[in-house]
Amino acid sequence: MNVDLHTHTYPASDCSHISYRDYVAWCVEHGIEAVALTNHGDMSDNRSLAPALAAEGVLLVHGVEISTLFGDFVVFSPDLDFLSTFAAVQDAPRAGELPPDAAVVWVHPGAGGGRSGSAYYLGLERMVAGVVDAVEVYNGNWLGERYVTAAEQIAAQLGAARTGGSDAHVAGQLMACYTELPDPVRSTADVVAALKQRRTIPHRAEARRPRRFGLF
């Protein structure tokens, strides 16, 4: 299944222009089977969209994006109460603090922290090595060669899974980058397991049009 692992909706992410209605409509129009929502430190849209999408036969996968002095991370977990403890800007998670049903993706590492204002520097990956399960190598907003190369190198150094995500803030960006995950994806737990097991293949839409849509 092809899965976009990084998207935002309004109002939970005030930088997004994808409304509740537009998000559901896009998923239905494009035959989406599952969608992962990763707003900035706010789970309210996840709670409201989950039943609306389920009514259309679409699974909502739960994640939250946080911005830290080490960069930006998306934490995935099936536990919405746990994800609700994260803020848009905060300290980075530490090894041993996360439950086993959570996985962490370091998103657009070469671009730094969007809300924290942090910048990547060589060797930073050693400071977060114990907590990162995956590195986003393709981000729809940061596809320049230097960003992709940096992310690929970081993933190799960490021995982490590699992912793709659109980081969409308008509906037309959805699936610009995505991650190929092993079938079936029936829950957030399935995504967490694939990330931890490194069973992911990142893609960008320019290189290959997905034949089967998945998580956003």
C-alpha cells in the first residue's frame, strides 16, 4: 500500500489550508483506503475526522508533529491520549520515554525545525539516535538535492527506516511524496510496526504514480 505519512489540516494546524470538508472529500474522490493525520501538537482534528472518514470506509492513522531544537519529528501511536501530551514546540523525545506502541519519524531533517527555528548540523543525528525509528527522505516541500541527500545519509548512519510524506497544507499536495508499506494496513499499530521493522520504501510522485492510495 502506498501511504503519505505527513499531512496537515485546518484548524488543528493553523498553517494548513485543508479544511475538514476538503480532507474528507479528497479522500473519497481519490479512493483513499487510509490516511494518517500529523498536525502540529493538536489531536482535535484526528478525533473529529476519524468517525467521518470511517463512515466513508477510510482508516485514519494517528500521528502528531513536534518541533524541537533537534528538528521536527512525527510521533505515531494508536493512543490518542498519549499523542495529546505533545506540544507543537517542545523538547525532543528521549530514549526510554516512549511506549513500545509508538514510532518516531525525523521529518525533513536537512531543513531543520519549522517552528523551533533549529538548523541541522553535522553530527546532530548522534544526539537523537536512540529515539528515531525512521527518517523522512522525501518531503513534498523539501525536494532539493541537498535536502534529500542529507536525509539519505542520516538514515544510513542511524540504520533507520526511510519514508516519504507530502507535508501537504493544501489538498493538491496530497500524495506528492509517499511511503510504500506492506499490506495490510488496518490500524496505526500496523504503521508503527512497519516503521520499526524498516519495511518501508519512500517514493515521490514525479518518479512513479501510485496505483493504490493509502495513508496521508
